[in-house]
Amino acid sequence: MRLSNLADYAVVMMCQAARHCGGGRISAGELAQETRLPVPTVQKLVSRLTGAGLLRSVRGAGGGLQLARPAAAITLVEIIEAVEGPIALTTCVEGGECPADAECRVRPHWPQVNQAVRGALAGISLAALAREKEIA
């Protein structure tokens, strides 16, 4: 299992935005510069993250982007699902076609597996991810 580049970049961006929290705002251009991501990618992700209710855009003088909720109230699963859609490790769970579908005895168990993965990701807050780790 691997996250797409966009999901990875969304996590990086949200962590950087969290470091500006406390009412601070940051522009998409500043986010791009600080994360070293291309501006078009940042703009695309800002749109998705705003649509998911994770970022808020404030217009006018002193405007910019800010977290829509405190970093402690935003989870890793929310960020990933804003970009990737619902967690589903196999296509059959989403109604996709599979040549083994008629004989598959594993399919009934995938929702439980997906929920376990989702639960693990939901247990990680943006606040925890945004904390700088000390290098020993």
C-alpha cells in the first residue's frame, strides 16, 4: 500500500499550514515556497482540502489560508481521504469487477480490514504530525 504523490503532498502542506496556526495565515505561494512543491500542485490541493473542510480561505487584506479547525482536531485519514477518496484497499469493496468474485471467500472480510486501516490513520492527528522531531 502506498499513498499517491498528491496525498503525500497534501500531508506535507497541511503540516506546514499547522505550523502557522494560532490564527496565522499563509498564502498558497508561501506554502509552495516553504514546502518546495510546485505552485499548480499546491493550488490543486488547496482546492481539495478547502472543499473537504480542512483549510479555510480568507480573502482581503491580511487574507490567506488557515486550518479550518485546530490541528489536534484534524486527522491523517481526513487529509488522505480529501485527496484519495474513501480508504479501500481492494476494488471489490467499491463494487469493482474481479474475475474471482463468484468464488471469493475473502471479499466479506475486506470492509473490516479497510476499517482497521482507516481507524489507525484516524488515530494520528495533524498536531502530532506537525511537531518537529528532535534529531538525536
